Amino acid sequence: MDKIAVTKPLMPSYEEFIDKIKPLWESKWLTNMGVYHKELEERLQDYLSVPYISLMVNGHMALELAIQLMGFPQGSEVITTPFTFISTTHAIIRCGLVPVFCDIKLDYTIDEAKIEALITDKTVAVLPVHVYGNICNVEEIQRIAQKNKLKVIYDAAHAFGETYKGYGIGNFGDVSVFSFHATKVYHTIEGGAASFSESEMYEKLYNLKNFGIRGEEIVADIGANAKMNEFSAIMGLCNLKDIAEGIKARKNRAEYYLDLLEECKHLRALKYDQEDVVYNYGYFPVYFYDSKHRDIVYEKLREKGIYARKYFYPLTSDAAYLNGKNDRLPLENARKAALSVLILPLYPELAYEDIERIVQLVKNLGI
Ligand SMILES: *Cc1c(COP(=O)(O)O)cnc(C)c1O
């Protein structure tokens, strides 16, 4: 039996991609904000319905540069979630700031009711994550940020193309960051982007992703190298054409999972039921009420060549160099989620018979 990974990337046909990259052998313009970089920025600005977008080499650098852009004093505190991919926390630390961890709600997003208790005179920003495409309470977070003069940076790596109340998700907060990694709903092989509404940010990020260099002789900022290359931009243009279909295929499969798991008493699946949210069906997480069941099912699936994943375990606040020392208040829900959630395979080509097989194993705890 073939192995089943937790995801499989969307791909254009080989011929289509080869055909699209042909002009690069003529132009020899392979990176440094070429024509495809420009075209993809325009197309994504439109697709995501955001005022401005800046393409990046990956989602992580988009996060780092979005944080750097804000110019916070070193040692400032950023309130964030520990229930995320390690990238979120690393971006904060690598920018010389201190992550302060806030607990999550049952929908896995940051518990906005617990943010204010964590604010000190060093707090400069909130960095929440739209986990599994569930959207944070953006209104309340905005209110708290405004009241306390904090910036809001959303890690929207899981929320590509989603909308809330009809607005593209990249419109919330001061900056939203997307990942276009091959394992995400939409990808450019490696890639990412930051979206924002202030036009000056475009120029600043343009500098930051290009060593801070502007023109040939001006160095405007202490930048990094985070430019998206032309091959990636072309992959992005190809995949953008097919993304609606890809999301539809994911939705059908997620709904099939939900139907088959409806009677299952020992777990709850993500229902994609937040009000006013249009989902991208990037992940299919199930939460086992008894965390021992999670680990049993994880192992049993592996024995059968089915690679479900424990996203996110361990909590980023428990990483070796932090080891819980930044936990100021209990992270009860986050801790439970880290021990109890399993992400089941979900991607556009996943066979319905495979879903039936996976559900059977999940329901019977691997027997
Ligand atoms: C994937 C991911 C990132 C990092 O994106 P890359 O493109 O892989 O650098 C950051 N945060 C979250 C929540 C992610 O899932």
C-alpha cells in the first residue's frame, strides 16, 4: 500500500510549468524583483483583496522582516501563542524581542480575554496565529491593541485566501504574514508574503528583503536577503490558477471526514464553523478527549504507512532554550491541545477510500 503523507503539494502539469519558465532562458533574469515577481504580487493583491503585498523567500523571513519593520526597541515583549509552528516564536526571538505566551481557546486561536493580563510597560505588540485557518477574534484584538497602543502582526500562514465578513484575512492587524511553503494550501515551492495597508511599508519591506539596498549606491536599512526568485513566482502563478479548485477538493474531503466521524464519541474534529469565515480547508485536526488515544492512533496509523502529524507538539514555549521560563500565566488549553490534537491527511488528490480507511483506524483506536 502506498504511503499517505499529511499533505501533498498542488502542482501544475509538468508541461505547463516548463512552458512558463522558458522565457527565463532568454531573459536570464532569475531573481531580484523580476517581471514574474511583479506579476505575482499584483495577482495576489487581487486574489487576497489586500491593499499591498510584498513577496518573500519564505513565510519565516516575512515574519522576521514584518517585525523588524516596526522598529521595536530590543528586549521589548510580544504577546503570542505557544500553540503554533516554531517559526512564529523564533521570529520574535531572532528580532531581539521576548515572546510572552498567552493561552488559547478551544478553537486553538489565542484567548483574547487573557491578553491584557500579560501586558507590561515593555509590551509592544501582539502576534496571534490563525491556527488551522480558524480566525482569531480580530475585533477584540484590535480593541485591546488600540487601547494599549500595541501593534498587531498576524501569522496568517494557515489562512491563505480566507475571508472574514467578506474581507480578505490579510486586511486585519498592521501586517499579516502568509507562507507559500510546499506543505501549505497554496505554494511557490518556498515562499511567503506580508500584506498591509500602509503604502510606506511596501518601500521599507522592499529594502529589507534586498539587504537594505535601494538603487545601486544607497543602503537604506539593515536588510536581509529575502527575495522571491522567478522560478518560485512562476510556480505561484501556475498554482494560483488552480487554487479555487484545490480548495474545493479539500472542502469535499474535509466534509467526508466530518460525515464519517460524526458519531465518534472519543474525539471532536474541527468543524470549519466559525461565523462569517470562508475557509481554505488546509488542515483536518481531530482532538482526542483522552490524549493517550492520540498517541495510540498516531502510532497505529504510522504502522499502516499513514503519516498523521502532531501539529503542534511540543508547545513552542517548551522549546529547549525557553523551557517554560517565559510562561507567566498557565497555558492550560494550549498544553491540552498539544497532547491531544492529531492532524489527519488532507489534500486535493486524497482518495475517498483512503479517508474511509483512516477514519476506521481513528474510530477503532488503530484496531
Ligand atoms: C509554515 C508556517 C510558518 C513558516 O512559513 P515558511 O514559509 O515555512 O517559512 C510560520 N508560521 C506558521 C504557523 C506556519 O505554519
